Amino acid sequence: MGVFTLIGLAGADIFIGSYLLLAMGRLSSGAPLYYGLNLLGIGMALSSHLQDLNIASAIIQSFVFGISLLGLWRWRRERVIPERA
């Protein structure tokens, strides 16, 4: 088992853990921590494709990464706009 596979497995653990915390009500779906954990986990999981490419998995993970970036951007935008008013 290569280094990138181990990094990918650790990333999957982080991603699954954040989803578990969400399902248990310990984490809000709008919380920046949720998006941050998703970005970290999916980023690490994507690194496993440097060793063994699985195109379907890479596409799904890329979309989840992008959606998490969008969520963080929206959270930041909603937080900044009320302060300007």
C-alpha cells in the first residue's frame, strides 16, 4: 500500500467523520468547520488518485470539493454582508 493510498484513506475517514457528526447533530451543515473538514478529507482522498486513478471516484470527489468551496464562500459572504449594512 502506497503513501498516497494511506493519505487517501485518512481523508476518507475525515470526510466520513464529518458526515457522521452532521447526522448526529454535532455539526451544522452551514458551519465552516463542516466545509473545512470536507475540503481536507476530499483533498486527501483525491491525492490517492496520483497513485491509482479511478476516474469516476475522482469526478465525484472533485464535485464535492467544489461544492464545499461554494459553501465556504457563501458562509463568508453571508457573514460579511450584514456588517456592511
